Amino acid sequence: MIRLIIKRSREGVFMFIGRESEMEQLNRLYGEKGFQMPVVYGRRRVGKARLISEFCRNKKTVFFTAIEQNDTEALRMFSEAVLQGLPGMQSSFITSFDSWDSAFRYAAEFAKDERIILVIDEFPYLASGNPSLPSILQKAIDHYFAGTSLFLILCGSSMSFMENQVLDYKSPLYGRRTAQFKIQPLDCFDSIKFLSRWKKDERFQGFGITGGIPQYLLAAGRHGSLKEAVREEFLSGSGVLFEEPANLMKQEMREPAVYNSIIRAIAGGTSRQAEISTKVGIPSKSVANYLKALIDLEILEKQYPFGETNSRKVIYRVKDQLFRFWYRFLPGALPLIGMGMPEEAFEKMIS
């Protein structure tokens, strides 16, 4: 599979270099008649929104990105996006729809005679504010969108939600999708294209640190060498990658301090559930829930001895390569980073 590459040109403009397969499939669906609903999902920072934005270029599109808020505010913001993107008679005298059903019905009217793209990014946030929204959307698909030319893209970063609440056979939306795309990190050969100014051997090390996540590669690729990138992005208090694990934990978890302790324990070599429980001082049953959440985010993964799937022998390891690097090398250098001494922190890290 050809992966997405977003690279900054010398003029500072982002170039879209890869993902031909996904773009080809999306454009093929777009060219087909009738209602379409591709589902796009994958971990944060992997390039979902960029892929969708590039696909929507020069096409009539309403692009709505949800945030964490209550249902009333979410409906108001969605209404604004729809009314601004699809101005009609109603848009001149109302500012918000009174229900999600009304909003979806309005969009369907515009899509009767022309192809319109409606993107709902971070759909899980909408559903967390209104758990009945998947059922409401299912009704809209069956009664309003069917027979129209609406091209509805549902996108989300919560992979467990998208797989269980959108794609799973128990979901109200089961059977409504017409395509699905799980966006993966870049492979090594695409990743090193971000690091063209680095020495060849350093480029592969850069992939090992960033794990092929485009946003991380962009941050690293701003610098001329591996050492400079680590020093400025990891070992500086204002560095993008220094803040990334903490920011991601705050966005995704209600108890980031607990998750931080668990990841640090595993990165330090504690790999079995009972050992992790003892290390962080949390009952084993509770630790199991935390571990599952981190696996859902693809930060951790389970590993079994070859040929065995005995749960008692399972070990946990840090799957996310940036998290693995951060928790292995940075904790001991944090005092120096806090004092604004990145060069000394680098020497401490490699010693």
C-alpha cells in the first residue's frame, strides 16, 4: 500500500506526495452514482484529515470537525457549518437546526441534484455527547440520504469507537458504509523522504524514533541532522515532540498520570501485568483496564511466546516508537531539560 507523504517545500507549502491507492478508491467512489459513505479512521497524527482535505479539493464540500462539548453546542456548530456551506432559503432566517434529524434532512435536500461531500471529522466526539447519534444517522441514511448524491465521510481517531460503534455488526450503522480506510503510519522508505537533509544512516534512525507518523516526521525534518532534531524537538521544553506524549495522554485519557506511570514501567522493562500492578501500585484488575485502553490507542501491544496464546504468559511492550524512545531516554534527562540545557541533556541521554 502506498502511504501518505506530506512534505514542506522550500516555499513552506505542504505537498501531497503519496496515498495514491486511497485517493484512487475515494475518487472512484465519488464518480459512482448514488449515496456513498466511506469510513476513515486511524490513530491521531497519522494524516487522516490531510488525506480527506486533499481529496475534497475543488469539490463542493461541507467539512465539520467535532470537538469535545455537549450535544447542544455540537449541533449548533454543525448547523453553522451546514448552513454556511449549503446556503438556501432556510439559512437566511435560522442559525441552528432544532435537531440532528432536521440538519441531516436539510443536507439531503441539497444532495438530491448534485454531488455534495459532507465530512464529519472526529465523529466519536459527537457520539459521546449524544449516544443516540449513530441511530439518528442510521435513520437519516435510510430515509433521507438513500437516493441522493450525498458523499458522507465519517472520520475518527478513536479506533475502538470506530470499529465497535460504526463498523461492527452490532452498530446501528452496520452495513451502511460503502468503503473503509484504516490509515496506517508511513513505512520506512516513505518516512525517510522527510529527512532528506540528514545523513543516510540517520534517516533510518529518524524513522525508528518517529514510527512513520507524518506530524512527527515534519517536526524532525525541519532540522539538518538527527542530533539537532533530538536536541530541539525532544530536549527543549518548547519542543513539539517533548510535549507530544503528555498532550496525547491529556487528549485521550481521564487519568493521564496513571497511564504515564504504566507506560514508564513497561518502557523500563516491566512487562507482565502482575509486575506492572506492583510497580505502579494499582490492583491488577484495574491495571488490565488501563492496559486495554493503551492497546486500543496502539501505544502498547501484547506479545506471546511463539506458538502460544496463554494469557498468563503474555507480556506488554511499547508499540508506539516515539513513546518508546521518549520513555526510555528522556526521564533521566528531565532535570536538565527543565533547566534549559538541551546540549547537556543530549549528552546525558546518550551516556
